[in-house]
Amino acid sequence: MTKPANTTRRTLLFAPCAYNLAETSRMIEIAKAVRSHPRASAAFDVVFISEGGAFERLIEENGFPVEKSEPRITVEKIERAYKLDKGEAFGAAFSAAECIEKIEGERTFIESVNPVAIVTGSYVTIPVTARVVGVPLVWVIQTTWLEGFFKQGAGMTDSIRFGPLRQIADFLIFELINLWMRVGLLNPLNKAAKHFGVPGFKTMFDYWRGDLNLVAEPDDFTGNPVPEDYRFVGPIVAQQDFVLPEEVTNIPHDLPLIFFAMGSSGTPEIIRNIVLSFKDKPYRVIAPIRSFLHKLPPFDVPENVLVTGWLPAMKVNAMADISVIHGGIGTVMTAAMAGKPIVGVAMQPEQSANLAAVARKGFAISVPKSKDPSRKVQAAISALLNNEDAKEKARTYAAHLRSWNGPANAAEVLYQTYAVAAAR
């Protein structure tokens, strides 16, 4: 019989990267599941910490307190971080001095609330801060962040059929990405760790390993090897029940409907080229890309494209016939859970791997990233729009995904680990 948890409430601290929509949504969904969990809600007070970003407001709108740590991240730093993530720049997002300043601010607040654990998914400095304050760290990750994926070429060598050449390419890719991560991420963080007298990270896989590791996928999604102590919890996607704008609900249904969404990390020029390629096509498009338009020279949006701000993706995916997306894990899982075929244009290797996983299941086509992938995007849409086999496979896999309850599973693991086990 399970021993009841200590009735003393403890703080469970969530640390999302609040300029990334998918990351923020994952943290919010887990926090909501903790809040609605019959036992975890009595064991934990949920609090967030954030360095800034456009999606901080979503945390507050869901009723969670947010500590807005200093220094705040700037728009320039956010754009720099995205360019590094997509391989469009080389170097570090933050200097060692900036990391030290950020950790100082985070430490002050974290020590004041003394959390039982910190839950994160990509907040850059939090893994060091957790070591400084001596608080367990929980990573919410995916298999495409793990060593097995990178040792298999990180999705970039899949087309090489000659075995020896593939092995050489896999090795070179692995070493290149390790170098990239050491220069761009680990070196500044390790200097900061040394400043605070705590251990640094030997590799990026040490960095992405917490005291508890939750994999936000079903266990059959990619087939990539996972350490035995990692816990699959299933997909964790945004489920905010926002009302759709009238222009979306009233869109005519006289033609097939395409949902075109590139998350918060799409490349503006690629987005523009794809939008322009929709002109005069025999379908309508809902495109929540308004936030990208100020980064582009003015251009004429085709009449069949409805440009909007952020939308609840699950609802719009359910309306659409096909989703055209960038391949982030949250975006892929949301489209797949809606049971719709997918056309993907990945911005970086991890997204390519996510798209490859659904392509292997028979209901997606992955288009290589280029400055103008629009011709191949249109070919993929044409191939899938009337493909009944792909539609059936999408519906079948959607039912499988919905059999997992990722947020609830994560909440249960957190409760068992940091309330029940702590009371023993």
C-alpha cells in the first residue's frame, strides 16, 4: 500500500522558455494537470519563473503566478537564440558574464520559495541554477535530444544508403554538433558554473539530463534509443480553450482547408515564399503568421489566405484537411492528434526527425529546408490532399496518440517522485 504523502505543501517551480510557444504550452499543460490532480494539487503550490517572452502572458492567463526574473531577455537575444537553433548563426546566445547575472537573479527567487523541484524544457541557465541552489531538476524532453539520435546522424544522413559512408557521415555530424553545442551553449554555462563552484557539463547530453527526465512522446514515436531511467509520458500539447476569431469560424468550406503554422521559430523569408505560393490554388488557407509580418518587407497576401494572430492549434487542425508545419514536437503532435495529413518544412535537424517519424507512419511528407521550398510544398499538398490511405493512417495514429494523457501522466510522476517518495 502506498504511504500517504506528507501534507506539508511544497512549491513546484516551472521554468519555461517563454518566447517559445510550444515550450511554454508544454509547461502550462503539465502545471494545469498538477492543479487538477486530486493528490498533487494538495501537495504542491505551482509557481513559474520566466526571463521574458511573448508567451509569458499565457502563463498568467491560465492563473499561475510568474516571477519575472532579471535581467529580462531582449528581442535581439530571442532572435539570436532562434538563429543559433536553426543553424543560421554560430556562437553563444549568452556570454559567461550574462549567464552569471541571470543565475544570480534566478537564485535569489528560487532560494526564497525553496521548491521541491524545478521543471524545465529549454530555459538555458536553469540547469546551472538548479545545481547552485541544490534543487532537483526535471527535464521535459524528446528522443531527438538524446545521444542515440545524434549518433545516428541527427536526421541528416538518412538518405545515405552505402553503410560505410553513412557511418563516416554519422560520426562527422555527431562531432560537429558536439562542437557547435560546446561553443554556443556549454562554454559560457561551464564558466558560470565554475564561478558558482558547481560542476559543469561535459557534453550537451549531460546538460539535457536531469534528476528526473520525462519524454513528451509515446514510446513508439521515433524508435530512437532512450536510457532506461527516462519516463515516456506521451504527447503534451496546448489545450487552451480559446474562442476562435469570427473570421476563422466563418471561413467558407467550399474548398479544402490548409492550416499553415510555423510556430514561433519559423524563418520569415521561408514563410513569405510559402504564403505567396498559395496564390490561386484550389483551397483556402488559415495562417497564424501575423507576428512574422513585421520582420518582412510588405507583400500582397493571396486572397485565399487568411492571416491571423496566434490560434488554438488543436481546434484549427480539426477544421483543416492538411497541416503545413515546421516540425516542432508540439506542432507535430497537435497535427497528428487531430488525425490530419502533414506537410512539414523543418527549420533544424530535430524538427526533421519529428517529421521523419510521422512520414514513416504513412501520413506525412517532409520537404527539405531551403530559401524557397514552396514548389515542393505545393507538390506535397497535391500528393496528400486526396490521398485516402494517408488520411486513414492519420486517423488511426491519432487514436493511438489520444490514448496517452501526457499532462496527467507527467503530473502523476511528479507527485509520486516529489510528494509520495519524499514522505517515505
